[in-house]
Amino acid sequence: MSSIEAIMIGAGNRATWSYGPYALQHPDEIRFIAVAEPDAERRARFASYHDIPAERQFASWEDVVARPQLARAAVNCTQDRMHHASTLALLRAGYDVLLEKPIAPTREECVALVEAAERLGRVLQICHVLRYTPFFTALYDIVNSGRLGRIVTIDHRENVSYWHMSHSFVRGNWRNEALSAPMILAKCCHDLDILIWVMGQRVRRLSSFGSLLHYRAERAAELAPEPIPERCTDGCPIEAACPWYAPRLYDADIHRRSALERFEARSFMLTAADMFNTLPEERWERLKTSPYGRCVYRCDNDVVDHQTLNLEFEGGATCTFTMHGHSDREGRTMRWDGTRATLYGDFSEGRPFTLRIVDHGSLREEAIHPTGDGSGHGGGDFGLMRDFVKALNGERTRHQTTARVSLESHLLAFAAEDARREGRVIHWS
């Protein structure tokens, strides 16, 4: 089969470092022949990596859909609030679309996009990359083999590191619902999709609790006797003790003296902030005006920094799902208790991914260490791209999912947010 030609819509971190590299390593499967990105530097960078000529470099997705169809597919990595309009236009223009999560920030827009793709006969696939990791594939296989017996209860935690929380959800693009989406949707539709997929059941009832507990102005008054400035670069009285002090957090020299996992994690932040290759004095100047130089207690953030969901599945099993932004390390941990065995899982950065099974009765333990291909999300980024190519070629895979299936986790996230805000139990199915 000939290589699929595609357009990258939005050339930020995920486009450049997660999905773009797959095409560079597998040009026989997919090639990016055009890019649309409003930031000239990012647009030029992506174009240079993929040898895209000037006439196929666009400043907006609107410029793309205004022309005759340029390629078979589009990978949409725009910001959350742009997903609905851009994807709908791409579908109508004839493109099959791989869309970064979430589908859209509202129920109505999510449903509208899924229905539009079905009506137009287009492929619309959502970037639920965790499905494609060796780790969660192994989890699925173990649970569905019956080795754990009947699943009784699940404890699933998404541990967002303190630096990732501050970078993305306090200072960054996902800090405010009006700019992006509720935290439980933007960050956790991955996890809800995994839980539904592995269990093979719908959720029957749910409740949720959570709030923005720490990253708020009144916390600053508790920490310092004198006012804290709006920016870390303006002379902060608690800079020595503050884990989020931006000049230190974004200092590459500090990274080189840190443990490997901290170097890798913080390097992601530098890349996302476009400060990776700058000199220390240049970073300092950028932090004087960049959103990433703001005090974490003086931002316009309103998304929660911790939230817990209580889920009851149709078969009677229960699940507690916790997301929080105060972890020392980035990743997911879990415990699945069945009638015959207990499974412990650790999918965290900076250490081997591990699934540990303890059989009831014998108490015999087995440790499994699924390994990825080196791509992001434990191998899920490349796995997703590979699956998208197969879907376009009409091939079926074990992981393959549709936008209709992905919609379930999104609607569940919206229900969880309703439950949190309204303080009630939602009867789901």
C-alpha cells in the first residue's frame, strides 16, 4: 500500500514530539505533507523536520479547509476549544481525522462531532493513547483471562506531579475551564476509557468530590507575611522554599544535576514552554512575560487540583478513581481486587512499568514488566499512530476504537463533573 499523506493541524508539543516522529520513522506508512500552525516558529520547526515546502505551510486550519483537499488525513492537535470547529470543517472537507483528546469541551460538541463523522462516513479516531501501551494491553489481558477471578473493587490513581500540575493546569493552557475543559475531562478521559474498556461494562452509578484546594490566592497569604508578587521574577520572599519557583523549575542546569526521571520530566516542560534551547539569561527574560513565570498563587486558574470519583459498574464492582496534582512523581498506580487474585500496577515515569499479581490462597507472586517502544505514554503514542494508519487502510486491530466508543468516557467525565458540582449521585445506565 502507498504511504498515507496527512496534514498536521497545530504544531505544538504533541504534534512535534509525539506524532510527528512516527511519520519520520515510518515514511512508508504515513507522511506529513502540510502543516497549519499560527506560531511561525513552531510552524517552521515542524516544516523543517518533515521537508514541507513553503506553499504548504499555513497559519490556520481555516486556510487549509478553504483549499481543495490536500491529503487523505489530518491529525488535529489544536487547543481544546478549537476542536469542534476545526474537526467539523476538516470532516466536511473530506479528511479522515485523528483528534487529540478531549473530543471537545462540551457534551453537545462531543456528540455533534461523533454524529457528523458517522453521517459523513469519515474515520474519526480519538487520541486515547493508553489503550495502545503494552502496560494497559497486559492489564486488559490479565483481567479478561479470568486470572483475578470476578473483579470486586478497583483503586485507580492518576498522580499528576507538582511540576506538571503547575506547568499545564495552573500556569499553562489547561488552567481555566473557559479556555479548555474541566480537569476530569482534559486530563482523565484517558483513565475513564481504560476502566470501561478493561471492565467491559458500563458504569451504573457515580459520585464525585474535589476542589481547587491549594493553587489559589489565599494560600499565598498563609505562606508569607508580606505580599507575594505576581511573578517569580519580581522578587519573591518565599522563593527558596517554593517548589514552583519558575526560574529554578525551568533551569536546565538544575535538570542536569537532578535524577534522570526529573531531567526527562522537566525537559518536557521546557520544550512545551519553548525555552529548551535558550541561555539562562534568555529564559529569565522570557519568564518576565511568559505565563510560565507567574506565581502559582496569582494565576487565573480555576480547574480542580484534586478530584475523586466513586463508580459502580453494571456487574456490581466498584471503583475509586483519584486524580490529584500534588505528586512527587508522574504516573498512574492501581489495584484490582478479584475473587481469586489481587493485581498491583505502577505506570509511573522514571521506573520500570510493573504489574504484580498475588494469587489468593498460595500467595504466589508474579511480576510483569511490560516495555514500550520508547515513544511517549509508555509506547502508546506510536501505537496509536500505527493503529490510525491501519484504520485508514481498512485493517482491524484488537485495540481499534471508534469515536462513538470514545464518547462514552467523555460523557462519563461530564457526569462526574455534574456530580461534583451538584453534590449528588448520578444514575448513569
